[in-house]
Amino acid sequence: MQGHEQVSGPAGLGTVSDARLSSVLQTAVDGIIVIDDVGTILVFNKACELMFGYKADEVVGRNVSMLMAPEHAEAHDGYIDHYKETGQKRIIGIGREVRARHRDGNFFFIDLSVGEAITPEGRQFVGILRDLTARKDTERRVNELQADLIRLARVSALDEMGSALAHELNQPLTAILLYLQAVGREFSKARENGGSDKSDERARTILDKARHEAQRAGQIIQRIRSLVEKRGPERKRVALNAIIDDAVDLTTLGQDRGVIVARDYHPELPEIEVDPVQIQQVVVNLVRNAYEAVKGCKGGRIDIGTRCEDRWVVLTISDNGPGIPADTLEDLFQAFKTGKRSGMGLGLAISRTIAQTHGGDLTVDPGGAGRGASFMVRLPLPSADTQEDVYVESPR
Ligand code: ADP
């Protein structure tokens, strides 16, 4: 910027050397803020006025931290000092998503990139800001729709499993009925014979068995309920083996008992942070597919294992069926692609989406030529530093 004529710049800029600069600043779609090396606002353009609800003359001369959410505001002066002392850049030339504070006190997300300028008045920092509110709203809506779809797919899978589950529930209920009849008979016999410790003992044993069956029925219903319940996505620290086991138990109900289901869990798997119901949904999908694949094969076998690998927890579900047919493989994870006559083709698409929204992935070794398919779900271990410093340099 070379001084020719002195024009009145955007509020707060004082006099600047180029009228064109002023018009660029004021017509820019992005917000532009210039601060000096102690954080005092020098320039606040029109786009910023719209974004923050302040007029330029209300903010120029004040510290820029007034426009930041508390987590950034407190650190900001220290951050500038740190940079001046060490020259270490944490945001300059990088840019990132931060929370800003509107005049009305509400917070909103912006994309902020910062450049540095050495001027005759000293070191200045130029921030370019883009309002992310609309993008965030869209992202939230997409997430909501995705969660609805995932839940619908879960309910539809359970719907398909309905008759097997009903059959499975019928078993303990029938057993309870038979046990209760047997206790009744024991009581009548005891009354006829004047009662004895032995018949009391027999009645108690039968009642214990009935109670056990009632608990089994209750557990089945509980598992189904937790999968169909309408609830938003949530993240919890969980022991993966336990939630996998629960889902496997549910899926194997009413299935071909000739199929061996072998479980080989890492005994000391670290806890991970997931939505347990969604991860169970993945297990239900993969184990159901594996059953379908080995159906009718002699010596059908499904292997379910967990292990730790670098910063991942890995779940594998393999079978000894025919493997993935070549014509299915290409679009295997695409929605509505199915190799089955009655399939929806949603199971793998949704399972991969769930794995990926957890920061992991779902991959397949398709097998074939005498080998069955093997699916692998990778989920990240929680990182040590869960709360990242907002200004720490990170790839975007
Ligand atoms: P759906 O089961 O409704 O067809 P999926 O997305 O779960 O939908 O599966 C897509 C297709 O992938 C299946 O139709 C089947 O052809 C194939 N597939 C999935 N798992 C296996 C497996 N373990 N072995 C062989 N083929 C499989």
C-alpha cells in the first residue's frame, strides 16, 4: 500500500492510502477484520457488521476477544504474545473453524483464516471470516436424516427377524407354562400325601427353572427394545466385546443351530466411544448376512473376533460360505444393491456409513474359490487429548 491520496477508509482504518482498498474491503463477501499486535480492532468491514450485528464504530478500538466465544477469547491475548515471543504459528496461514460471538450473545461458527502484515504502523493481523451457520444447519439436518434412516433400517431388520424372534420367545414361555403345571401337580401330590420336605424341594427346583426361563424371555425383549427404541444418536464409552456379544446373541436366535458360531474376543480390549445401538446394528447386519451365506452348507461356520491394531479396535466377522459373487462385489456397499431376491440391499451401505461416522471404516475380503467372505469393522481408540486446543495447528 503506497500512500498517494489519503482517503477515509472503512471505519476504524483511519486514513488509508488507496480508495480502491476501501471499496474492496467494504464490498467483500467475506468478513475482514484487521487487528494490531495487541489485539485492538483496526478494521471491521461491512460483511462483519452483518455477521456480528455490530456497527464498525462500536468495535473499532476495542479488543478482538469481544467477538469470540469464551474458549477462544481467554486464550487470545496469550496466543498473540506467544507468537510474538516464539514465532510459532498456530493459526496464521492455516485457518480453521472457530466459534464467534454475535452482538446478541449467541454463538455461531465461522471459518477463520489469519494472515500477518508488517506495516509502517507495526505488525498487524488480517482475519478473513466466513459465516458457517447455513452450512452447520445443513450438516445438522443431514445428520438427523441419516440417523432416521439408520433407525429405519434397524427396525426393518428386526421386522424381518420378527417370526424367528417370536418363535424364540415362545420357547421360554412354553417352558414356563409347563413348569408351572408341574409345580401344581407337585402341590396336589403333596396335599394328598400330607406334605413332605422332598416335594417342597422338587417344587422349588421347578420354580427356579421357570424363573430362569422368564428371565431369558425378558432379556430377549430387552435386547429387541433397545434396538427399536426411538432415540437420537449418542456416544458412550463402552466395552465393545459385551455389546457385540449381546447383538450376536440376538441374531443367532431362531437361526440354524447346525451353524457353529465361534467367538474369539480380545480379553482386554480398551473401551471405545461409540453409539452402542448403532454398532450393534452393524453386528446384526453382518452376522445375518453370514448366516444367509452359510445357509444350507454342511459344516457352516461363522467366526467373530475382536483385536487391537495400532490406534484401532478391529472387529471381524467371517464365514465359510461361497464368498461374495463377483457381480455383487463392485457395488457391494451401495444402497439398494442386493444379491438376494428379498433383500433391500441396505445392510452393508448403512453399516459402512455407521463405521465411517464413528471415524472408522468397514471393509471386505470377498473370499471366493472355496473361501468365505470376511468383513472387518475398524473403530478408532479414543485419543489421549480429547479436548484439542482451538489454536493448535491441525490439518483441515
Ligand atoms: P441385503 O442383505 O439386503 O441384500 P446387504 O447390503 O446386507 O443387503 O448385502 C448386499 C449383498 O452382499 C447381499 O445381497 C449378498 O449378495 C452379498 N453379501 C453380503 N454378505 C455376504 C456374505 N457374508 N457372503 C456372501 N455374500 C454376501
